[in-house]
Amino acid sequence: MADNATIDVRKGEALDVAAVDAVLKANVEGLSGEPTVRQYPSGNSNLTYALDYPDRRLVLRRPPFGPLPKAGHNMFREYRIMRDLKPGFPQVPQTVFYTDDESIIGKEFYVMERVEGPLIHKTIPAEWNWSADDTAQLGDNFIDALAKLHTLDYKALGLEDFGRPEGYVERQIRGWNKRWDKAHTDGITRFEDVQAWLEDNMPAESPHHAVLHGDYRIDNAILDADDPRKIAALLDWEICAIGDPLMDLGNTLSYWIEADDPAPMQMMIRQPSAAPGMPSRREFADRYGEKTGFDVSDIHYHFIYGIWRLAVIIQQIHARYVRGQTQDERFAVMDKSVEALGALARVKIDQGSL
């Protein structure tokens, strides 16, 4: 079932609703009445709340509670990328307010308009009665939105100072390898061969620089309420950047599980990429190349980078559990996913294909 449901606000994550209401009414025109607040349950990082006024539905995003890393959870980056992209890329929510005044709720936060429409996860809802052609259309629209994002003139949108695109590939590869070394725990394979392959085979600097989403998946998209084959809005801009667009494509392909992929990959499926009608990874890359004009002949490298990056992210979460920084039992067994992804990277290096 397509669901973007909310839950009661979790214990320890409540907002000061009166304080939020007061500052919004002072800065956003047209708000009246008293808001109700519920929480979106998904996501392991920034917190998301549904803020419903009698005649207006908003969404509030804030960092998690507790101490935060110095460079993490930057709410203004999320707010700004959506605000500045909106004129050239309508598939982002409309932002309405940001504040760095931590006296209101204890942290900076921003508010955006709610985009109405379904959000889907592993499967296409059966009640939609879609044909393979319907599913293929969603896949094509999803690819085309990424191609559009990557071909925007971000400088013309005022985002020239948003990041440092030069040297992006090398920073990512060496950065993720360093994160792996810091997060490695006893009993996990080292995968030094994968690290070395990525460093030894880095492609030349891309002539194209683009806005990168960083976590581009169907389950991070609100679909159009009237025609869910279309993408209404992309969410979760938390790790967006300016850099080599093929690195963003590689990350997306690493999540794009196909129906005949091995069992360890099937366990990690988070979107309906394996549904009948969906493009294969190769078809995805080829359509993207046609739409952007970018050379995707070496996308195999970026795909392996995406697999390795995902392995490091999961290992970082698992390491928190091993080191006693969290008691969340979900993280205890993530070592199996790390091993599966590392082994997959090795296989794909040997195969030389998607």
C-alpha cells in the first residue's frame, strides 16, 4: 500500500508547538488557527514532523536531539538547496521559513509546504493494478528527473558557492576509505583490495559539474497524487553537494536492485526497482546518458563506488552498536549486509559490468 503516514510524536522528540506556532505566524502569511503535530517515522537522521493548520499543511525538519558532529545535520543546506533549486527544478517542496535561533526548539529548523501524494517502498501497490508499461513509465520519469537535476545551470540559480566540485571524485574515494578504516570492527573482512581498486582506477576529472542529490531513490520521492507514474517532489536533500554527476548516478545504481540479483542484494531492496517493467541498471544508465549527453561508458567504476559507499555507511552504523554508542538491536546484524556488499564489490570488479 502506498503510504506516507505519520505517527504520534516519539517520546523524547516532542516540539514546543506554541513556540513554533508563534514564530511561524510572525513570519509566514496566512496562518490561522492552532496546529496539530505528528511525526514521520522514517529516517535515521534528521527528524521530520507534520504540522497541520486548519487550512494549511506544512512539514518541519530539525536535527536529532543530543550532541551532534560539528559538520553534520546542517538544516540551512537542506533549506537553501530546495529554495534555490525551485525556480529551475519544480520537483522540490516549496520552502517557507528557516531559523538558526536555537532558543525556539533547541536547534535550528526549517518549514516547507507539504507535497500531497503517495510514497512507495519495496513494491507497487497492488490496488493500482498497474501494467508493466505503467511501471516502466515511472522508471523513465524517475531517470529523467535525475537527468534534469544534473543538467541544471546551478550557477545561474545562485548555487555556485554551495560546494567545491573540483577534485570531487578523489575526495569521495579517499574520504570513504578513511571512514571505513575508522569504522572497521573486529570480525569484519578488511576489503583492502576494494579500497585499493577504487584508488588505483579513479577516472579523470569530469568536465561536468552538477547538483548531486546524494540519496536518489524512489522511496525518497513523493509521487503525483493524480498520476503516480510522475515524480511530484524529491525529499531528503541532507547530503546534497556540487560535484561529478556520475558519482550520484553510481550511488543510485547501487540501490537499484534487479529481479535476478543474488539474495544478499534482494535483502537490501528499498524501492520497487525489481518490479516487472522497471529498467535494468544498464538501461537506466543508457537512458540517463541519452538525456544528459554525458559519457556513461565507464559507469561500472561509479557503480562499484556506490556499492562501497553503501557498505561504509552501514558499517558506520554497525560500529556504533559494537562500540556501545547505541543499543538499537537492528544495528547488531548489519555486519551481514556489510560483508555482502563488500563481496558484491569484488564480484563486480571482476565482472567489469553492472
